[in-house]
Amino acid sequence: EEGQCSNLENERQRMVYAPWKLRKRGGAKLNPSNPPYLPGGQRLEEKTISMDAVHAVCGENDGKCRKVPHYDVHNVYAFVQSKTTADAMKVIRKERTQLVSRGTFPGSGHVTGHWLGDNKSEWEDLRASLSGMLAMGVLGIPFVGADICGFAGETTRELCIRWMQVGAFYPFSRNHNTIDARPQDPTVWDEEAQSYMRAALETRYQLLPYLYTCFHAAHQSGVPVARALMMEAEGEERLEVAAVDQQFMLGPALIVTPVLHPGASNVTGTFFSARWFQLETGAPLAPQPWEGRVPGRVMLQAGLGNVPVHVRGGHVVAMQRSAMTSVDARKTPMTLVVAMDQSGKARGELFMDDGVTIDTVQKGEYTLISMVGSADVGGAKGNVSCDARERGYDPTLDAKVGQEVVVELVRILGVEGLKGKAVKAKVNGNELAEAAVKFVETTCEL
């Protein structure tokens, strides 16, 4: 009735506007719809509800509710939506769910991933995606990425190839665009472009064991999966690489140096002090003695079909074969890439569970393998070992895997001491056939 509506309106005015009397700036009342700072110069109501709309905010434990203006809760809306959706999906599906949200808030990374919004099919937006990805990782949202090849506008062949090469290493990797634009997925391009995009995606699938382990570390400690170089550099070099925003580390072991400008066939990257090796070939970043270092800027060859990815000395990276799906890839044999540091040491971890059960860490239903490589100075003799610190997951009992994890290849990088020598190797005390052992003199890879 008319009287009731009037009373409700009076209540709304009383509850909403009373708080603003206490919020003054320079002696003037703060208008929630028109605060001193307006993002983009637009009123805050643009594409959302009025800032003075009333919400009921209820306590999760006591159930008591209070009225608050939309101005105070707008930014937590996406978080609440994500949490509610995640909680509902767990109840419905009885297993993990994967969400991505454009709107996020501190704490969102616990329940959802994030994509960086409606970008454009432009080189500038490709470059900006790196800093956006790195920022969200620091803000506690490790599962993050941009719309590959751009969302709005029409992409180009070269831009889409380069973006696919970068996006293959986003923690969240998705080629996506608006319904009004031409298709831009890999299948619509010519065979050469498809081969370049396929190679990048195959590398991602090969790196999934390492990437999954990085997500486990993010879950345990909050460390980003994709991280700025300054998070891994030490001492004064942190300041030297602090401004680098066109490269990124993927976990602690890999550095990606993508091409971000049109028409380029090489790219200059910044590398802090360490031994660095090409992931694909095992070649060192530059000729260096066993105690060598490569600080500073290095020009890398990067033709249209190549994105430079390097392994940092001192780390072991677990890889698998690529396949059409991640489930099929898990059934393939593994490769261990052991990159020796200056002292002949390398370490890494491999986290495994069934990928779908909720709270496997809390339940102890996971396996964590410690991988260690060691060699004397120069790498003339050495050893690689794997030790399971936790054994709560058995892949032979997993219906999607149903077999033991097999290591088919061990690549040991940076063992110059083997040059000109006969090489022998043993596995679990049994000597390998001569044909199973190969030393590449040009790259010093065993």
C-alpha cells in the first residue's frame, strides 16, 4: 500500500544516508555516487546498481543481519558469488570444481581463478597481460591468465601466434574472443601457424606435472605460480630486475622470454646470476665455465615458431609426453630435466594426487617426491635420486591412470666434465646398455 511504501522509503533514506553524514572530505559530505575519485571518469552506477541501494549483511555464525549501502559491499560481490558457486558445486559434484571470475577481491584465489577482463587484439594488450598476471599472483590469485589472441577486435596471424606462445605458459590458458569477431582458435589458421601454436601447447602439456606441483606450492604457501624475476633473484640483483615486466618465471625453475612486438625475430631478455639452459635443446645460455654466471641482458633468437624458455641451474623439472587431453598425458612416461648449478647440485619436487578429490592434502591422499641431482665439480661423476616423502596416492589404484609412474628419460644439463670420456650409467645398481646412454658434446647434456 501507499503508506507502507512511504515507510519503506523513509527507512531506506534513514539507513543509507545517515552514515554519509560522518564521511566528510574538506568539510563536504561524501556523495556515494560521486566520490572524489571516479574510475574512468564515470559515475559509480555505470553498469551496476545504485551506490545507495541497501543490502542485508548477515553473520555466518550468529545469523544476525545489518543493513549496509552498496557502496560498502560492491567490491566483495564477486568474491561472495565465487564462494557461493564453489560451495554449491562441491555439494553437487562431490569433487573439485574449476571456476574463473572476472571480478575478484582479496581471498578470491581460494575459491576461483581469474581472467584479466575484456582485452583487445592488440600488441599493447599482449604486453600488458604479463604485468596483470604477475600482479594477480602477488594478490593471492595464482590461477590467472588473459584472453589469448585478444577478446575485442580482430586479431592477426602473427599476433595470435605470439599470443598463443605466451599464453601456453599462463597459469590459466584460454583462447577466447567476443561473439562478434572472427574465430581465432588454432584450427582456423594455416598449417604453419597451427604447427607453431601446437608446439607451444604441447610444451604446456609436457610441463603439466611441474605446473601442477607449482600450484601445490601456491596452495601451501601462497607463492605465485607465475612470478616476477625479482622474486627469485638474490641480493642487489633484485633491484636490477625489479622493472622487468616482459619476462616471467614459471615457478622457481623456468624463465619465459616471449616476443611481444610485431616483426621481431629476436628478443632481449634479462637474466640474473645463475646457470641457464634452453629447455628444448639443453644448450647453455652462453658459453660458461662450471663456475660461470650470466647476469644482465642477453639477445635470444626467436623466429616466429619459437618462444625462448630456459631452465635455471639448481632445479629438477618433471615433464611428461604431450597428449590430446591431460588425462591421457598423465598415462605417459616421464622425463626428468636435471639442470646443475655452479656447485653441481639440483633439486625439485613432484606432487601427485588424483586431481579431483577435495582436500587431498588435508586427507593425506597425495604423493610428494623429492628429486635430487648431484655431481662433482665439472660433472664427471654424479647421481640422480627420487625419494617419496609422502605416499598417500597410488596411481595404480587411480581409475584414470591405472599404472605405475615410469621415468623414460633423464636429461642432465651442464656436465662439461664428460667431454671426451666414455660414459656409463646405472639405474638402481644395474648398468644401462651403451645405446641407452648419450652425451651431447656441443651442449654438454647427458
